[in-house]
Amino acid sequence: GYVPWEARTNLWVQSNAPNTAPWIGVGIISATQDLTGPDGVANSAWTMNDTSAATSSAKQINGEILTAATYTDSYFIKKTTGVQDHYPVILANSPTRLAAATIDTTNGVATIWTAYTGLTITTSSARCYSHNANWWRVELTFLADADASGWAKYWLPAGSLTANKSSGVLDASATGAHGFYGGMRELGSFSTPYQPTTTVAVARNKDEFSETTSGAILAAGGTIS
């Protein structure tokens, strides 16, 4: 059926270019564009690989938030099969507050963190749904205070040793790779269809549907033909 979407803006620049500024690497992490993405295009998605057993490695992009409101970050994460020894964590934080979720890439369960050592957990929720046979789309919704210096976004391919970690700190000893494609940050409590960006934020107009009814209504029956 027809699904109309409201107008939204992807605030996340270079949404699918994790080796391009303003993205930075934290720890020891590589990003190789070698996967067929959820768009079906070969080599459009990325293998993110954390090779450090001494620190939690991530790709990070800073995002100032000038209006206190609810935002949603979303990502595509590649599905996996079999027993995993590491799981990705998605995270957004200001200097004092944080939202995070651990993603079980085998079954699409997103576990929201309820406590993080040294930071206050903001009001937050997470969801994961199947995009196609190979990719999940994950959402992290969080209440942000106005903070021009913070609310960075982190994507950690090996942030947890367990599939449902929800408290404590990231597992620094975890290593390994997961597939990534296309990030978004939107103002609102849910994600909308992926809107790619390069150097600037990109807005999408709301979906509208109209139908000319003149001449389409039958006078005799009062129905639309």
C-alpha cells in the first residue's frame, strides 16, 4: 500500500563515507568498501573492522544539536548467521549523557542500554527490523538536550562480547568486523527512508498524493469510478 512520509532532513553529512571527514577513527579501526549494500549495488557498503583488543574502536562523527528535542539515528547493519563472538554497538552521547544499543546481528534484536558507567542514560529506545535478506536497519531514538559541542555518533563493530549487553562499559577486548551502510540523524521519534548525503545535510519533501475527482464521481451512485 501507499505509505506517505513526512518531510525530514538527514543531518548526518557524508552518510555513507566513513573514511571521509568529518568522520574520524577512534582506536584501531578500518573501513573497506567491499560489500553489496542494501541498495543491491556491489561495493557500496562497508566492512568495519576493530582489530584492537586493548580498546573499543569506532567510527565517530560529531553532530551538534542546537535544539533540545527527540532525534533518531539509523544505520543499516549486515545480517550474520551462527554463533558470534562480538556484537556491534551504536551510540550517541554528549559530554554528560548517552544513548546506546547492542545489536544482535543474527536475529535483529536491539538491546537498549539502561546504565553506563560515568554517564547519565538519556530517555532512549532502539528498534531493529529486516530490510532485506542481508541487511537489518537499526534505529536509536534519544532525547537530546541542546549541546553544540556534543551528541557525537559512534558505530562500533565490536562494542560488546554478548548479544544483549545493556550496562557497564564497552567491552574493550572485543574485536571483529561487521557490515555498515548509510547513516541518518533525523529530528523525530522514528526513522524515514534513507536519504544519502555528501557535504551538506539533505532535506526530503513530504510525500503527497492527490486525485482529481471532477468527472470521476458517478452522480447516480455517488461512487468514485
